[in-house]
Amino acid sequence: MAYKLLAVVRYVVFAAFALAVLAALGAWLVRTRRVSPFGPLGRALRQVTDPMLRPVEARVVRAGGTPTQAGWWLVIGVAILGIIVVWLAQWLVAAWYSLSGAAHHGVRDVLGLVVQVTWRVLLLAIFARVIASWFGVFRYSRWMRPAYVLTDWIVEPIRRLLPRTGALDLSPLVAMLVLYLLKSFVLFVLL
């Protein structure tokens, strides 16, 4: 059942991507005058593609781009969003199977799964924190606050204990190692 749902999600994402490509192609044909914008085909293409492209075009123009790029930005955005949706659907199905399998095997397996999920979330938050710092996005960014809230309890004490290494901050790496050792210990005790 879940795999059928994943197949449907993949087909829907592919259909949305194909629609975005067709819309971008139609808009490009009209905007570059390969098809007359005033002829019946040009008017039909504009009537179909303009509702999809207007919001993207406004955003592209505000960012300094040209309106002819809007179609391809739509394609890129739909592709990225589609990849995220498919990945999220696969993750949810895998999480469901893991949870149901752990529930059938008892409380210890459920606790082990909780430890594994907690470790993965903390690891993801540390990765997000490190990668965002490369782009100058830090603690007070609206999107980064959760990562800092989740990881400050382990990263900050380690940062204070480690010697200064200049621009290179080793505390997230050491925090990942400590979290791995802590996870291994807890799983050893549980299982």
C-alpha cells in the first residue's frame, strides 16, 4: 500500500515537472517571438502559461532577473520541490515501517528507535548549523534558530573547552563524535 502511494507521489511530481517544462517552453516561444504573440496559438499559449508564470516572473524581476527567465526558474523550482516531496514521502514510509516493526518487537526496540531518531535529528541540526555558517547565516536567523536551540547544549560547552584554532571551529565535529559515542552507549545498554 505504501509503495503504491510512493509511486503515485512520483508520478504526480513528474507530471508537475513536465507541466512546468511545457509552460516554460510555451512562454519562451511567445516571448522570443518564435510564435506570434497576437496569433491564435500565441494567445492560447499566453492564456495557459501566464497564470503559472506571473508570480514567478514578479519574483525574478524583483531579484534583478529578466522576465524571460521566469519559465526556467519555474522548472528549477518545481524540480527542487519535487525532489524534496519525493524524499519526504520516502522518509515517511521508511519511518512508518521502522516504527511499526519496532512496536511489534517491544519496548526496547521502540526506545532504540527513539534514540536513533533523536541522534539523526541532532546530527542534521549540527550539519545545518555548520553549512549555514559558511553562508553567513547564524543564530538569529529565523530559519536557523531551531538548529541552534537543539544543539547549543552540546556545542557551546565543547567550544569553551577546545583551544582556539583561528577561523576553524572544531566544536561541531567533536559534538558529533560525542553524540555518536553517547548513542552507542545508550543503545548498548538498551539492547
